[in-house]
Amino acid sequence: MIQIKDLHKSYHMGSNSLHVLKGINFTVEEGELVSIMGSSGSGKSTLLNIIGMLDEADKGSYTLDGVVIKDLNEKIAAKYRNQFLGFVFQSFNLINYKSALDNVSMPMYYQGLKRKERTDRAMHYLEKVGLADWHHHLPSELSGGQKQRVAIARALASEPKVLLADEPTGALDSTTSYEVMELIQQINDEGKTILIVTHEDDIAHMTKRIVNLKDGVIIKDENVNQVKAKAHV
Amino acid sequence: MFNKERWNEILEALNANKFRTFLTAFGVFWGITILVLLLALTNGLKNGVTADFGDFATNSMFMWTQGTTKPYKGLPKGRYFNYKIDDVEAIKAEVPNLKYVSPRNQLGGFRGNNNAVRGTKTGAFEIYGDYPEFIKQQPMDILQGRFISYSDINAKRKVCVIGVDVIKGLYDKDEDPLGTYIKINGVNFMVVGTFKMANSQGDNEQDANTIYIPFTTFGQAFNRGDRVGWMAITANDEVSITALKQQVFDLMKSRHKVHPDDERAIGHFDLSEQFERISGLFSILTIVGYFVGILVLASGIIGINNIMLIVVKERTKEIGIRRALGATPGMIKGQILQESLILTILSGMMGVSFAALVIWVMNAILDNAGPVENFANPSVGMQVVFVALIILIVSGLLAGLIPASRATKMKPVDALRTE
């Protein structure tokens, strides 16, 4: 699903240049649930942003679902993001003046779906994350765990190939974290490819494979025995 | 671009901060209100001033005689002369492009003595000897009967057409003046018509205080013979009387043995020239109105531009989210532009409506309080509304342009990172 070869990325701040990714080689198959770990500054978020086409690599190749991601202009990047990817963020990033239903509908709006179809599909995914009854609530009226579940529903709504989650549990207490992870595991069990960036060990062990990043290189990449989040809840 | 979904998005965004939206809109609202009001007031001033010209055909001049100031062909200077009725025929024959040449004679006038008698009632009126064409130069509403006709002229009938104030002065209420007789300077005239000035203002008292009788009758009854007091000459619409008048003067000078360079022998008043001068003044006033109005509007537009920049800055993260979810820069730009457009047009149209209300109130007050000198019926035409609309659309786009490009300049990843 994802093939990354010799990926480099540096940031320039004035005269200083910061080499964040120093040659990443990395492949994800369809249906995998991968966590990317590392301390802050290890480059894990940068990697996820490049995979998410929110940022561009300086060097190296990136193929997503057979499509070479290269020399994107913003318009095409937006189209690919919309088609291939669903994002889940640490800070949820819901639009605060839109109801849960409208938030979930938004990617489909950009896909150009009709209103009725959007609403139907959004309701379907809200049901899936267990928040159908909350569809008319604004984000400010939801708890953190609920917000993240709305965000997951939104990420799923565009029916992406890959779900990218940047510290999805970073702003949640452990009980809610496990609830969210249970949902993520459930979605993965249904066959969706999911990448999670995290620095929490227990969260990482709820995935099937852990990639460890340090100073811009992968130092460890291993399959692990998945801990079912259900056990903790 | 103009689908329902986009509209909902925009209304949602504008509704998210109602008070600010309102304040922003107010700048444009105020600007367009002032623009429209300025134009309306200019128009009111113009209406008021041009009303002083009355309805007299503006492409006209009046021409009379003054004493000569140069000796010529053995005739001394300081000689007085009169136009004759055959001068009229000569002008008509020799000067092309003239529409009407009306010779006129007058009795009475400013502070005149009583000159009309009916039974026990008397009055001082202005009595004119005129040709039938005169009603085309000076439009008036015939209330009863008719105006002077050519058969009156030819038969030198003693008939008259009287103004409403004459009726007031010489008749009892509910009396029918048609067919009755009025004695003017001792000569009886039958009333064949009554008139009032068409939508006149200010001077209507004087205008309606008038009696018209056939020119030929006037000459005979009041011992003028074939002399002509003065002439009212109107040119065809496509030619200015100002361009033609010299030909008329030259003709008159040669017919009356006046030195060709004697500028003061013939007096005239060029209505067209005066009217052009006033129209020119008001064209400039209108331009000033637009100029000042657009400047005021510009500050409103800058307000919108400013607030849209703030909105874009505030919504940097939201824009980042939208882009992460698949919004193209074009969509984001389109939305910002459309927001600023809607804000501008909506508030602008509200401004136009408000200005219309103010104009309406002004007119209502004017109607109730009676005419004000040099000011009447402030109003703007539909074309002003369209011009305003175009100005609003253009300025709305301008106001949105910078914020829209600002909105998509940041990389989505940086936009997402802002708090």
C-alpha cells in the first residue's frame, strides 16, 4: 500500500538547516496496523505529514496504492488526500461551529457528493463510532473521547485507503484512549490500513507492528503481538 | 461555484461571528448610503434649479431690439427700431434648422395697472399676443377649451385663453369661464380656453396670471400694427440655437439697416446657453458626488478587506483542516472571495435600501412642507442602483483578493500546527 524509499527531509531556519529524516525505507501492506514511535524530534510526525501529503520530501520516492507521489501541486495533493487518506489528529481538529454530522460530512463535500448521500453516509459512520445520537451536537458539547470518535468517523467518511493518526490518544485519559484504540482496532479488523504516530508504549502495543524512529532513521521495525484494547476497557 | 452547499458553508461562517460580521458590513452599508444620498441630493438640487427654467423648450432664445450704437447708411446712432411681422417670415425662410419662430407682444406685466375687467371685477394681468406654435415652446395644460388657432390668427378673432389665476380674479367660484367675455383695455374678448402651467414651480403664480390672445388681434386691438415686441425662437433638436443665433442677428441687422458690427442693437437671451451652463455644473456635481461617495465607500471596503484578513488569520487552522480533508486552494480561495462578495453586496444593498428610505422621507417632508427654493424631488435613477451594484461587486472581489491568496499561501502542515 505504501512504499517509501530513501526519504530525506530537512527544515531550513535562517542559516541553520535541520536534517529531520535521513533516509527512510519503509513499506506498509494493505490491512496493516502500524505504529510509528520515537521521542519528540525523532521525525515521526514529519514522516506522517509526508505520507499524508501535507508536507513534501526533499529526496526519495513515495508510492501510495500504486500512485507515485511526486511534484504535487496543491490541487492534486488535495485531490489525493481526499481520495486516499483519512486524518485523525491529536487535537481532534474538528470545526467548532459545525455539528458532528456536518464535520463528518465535510470530506464528502469536497468529494462533490450530493447532500443527501453525504448525510446518509455521515450518519452511518457516526453510528459506527457510536455517536449517532450526538449528530447535531457541536464539538464543544462533546467530551474528548467523543470528539476523537467524531474525527475518526470523519476520517473514514471519505472511504480512504489509509488512515493516518497523529497521536490520536495524546489528549485523552487512558480509559478513553483505550476506547479510541478499540475503535481503531475494530476498523483495522475490517481491513483498513492504519498508521499511528504515538510515543506511548501501551498504545503502540495495541498495533500489529512497531516502527521505532530515532534521529531521522528507523532503528527498529518489528511485528508485535497485538494487545486487544478491549481487555483494558 | 454558486451551489447551495457553498452558500450554506458561507452563511455558516458569517454566522459564526455575528457581531463582527455586522460591524464589518456597516462600513460598506454606510459608504453606499452616502454615495446614493449624495447623488440624490445633487439630483434634488438639479431638479430645483432646472425647474426655474420652467418647461420652456431649452433650445431657445428670446430676441428683442435695443437702440443702435453705430451710425450706418446715413442713419444716426441711438436710433430705435422694431421687428415687423414679415421679419418672422424672413427668418423662417432664410435661416435653416429653426423649429419655431414666434413673434410676441405684451401688455401689462410686472406691477402693471389693472387692464382686464369683467363686470365689477378687475385685475392686472399679463396679456400676450401669440401664435399657436407658442404652446409648443412653453408647454401648458389646457384645462378647458383650446389654445389659440390659426383661424383665430387669420380672422383676427377677439378670443382669449386665460390662466387659472385670472379665473380666480375675475370669476366667482363654480362659474364656467368658457364663452364669457373679458374686457381687456376696453376691448371685449371671448374666453375660449383656460390653462395652467405644466408642473411649474415657484413662478407659477406669474405664469398663470396670464391671458393669451391671437397675435394679429393684439396688433389691431392695441395699435401695434405689424410691429413685433420680441421673438421666441426655437431650433431643431439636433442643432443648438447658440450656433444659429448669429445668422438670425445678421439677417435682422441687414433688414433694419443696422451696422453689421453693432453688437448692442439686438438684445437676446440664450436659454440654451444658460441651460448648458447649469447642466455642465450639475454634471460636475454628479462627478463630485460619485467621487466623494466612492471614497467613503472605499473606507468601508478596506474595512472588509481588513476583517477578511483577520478572519483568514483566525481560521488558519480551520483552513488547514479543510485542506487536509481535501479542499483545493481554489475552493478555499473561492470561499473567501465569495464570503467577502456576499458581505459587500448584502450590506451594500442594505445601504441602497436605507438611502432609498431616507430619500423617501425627504420627499415626504418636502411634499408636506411645500417647495424649497432650488431643491426639489431628490432621487436617483435605476442606473445609479446598477452602478452601485457593479461598484460593490468589483470592490467585494478586490476586498477578498488579498485575504484569499493569503489563506492558501501557508503549507497545510504549518496551518494545522497553528493554535
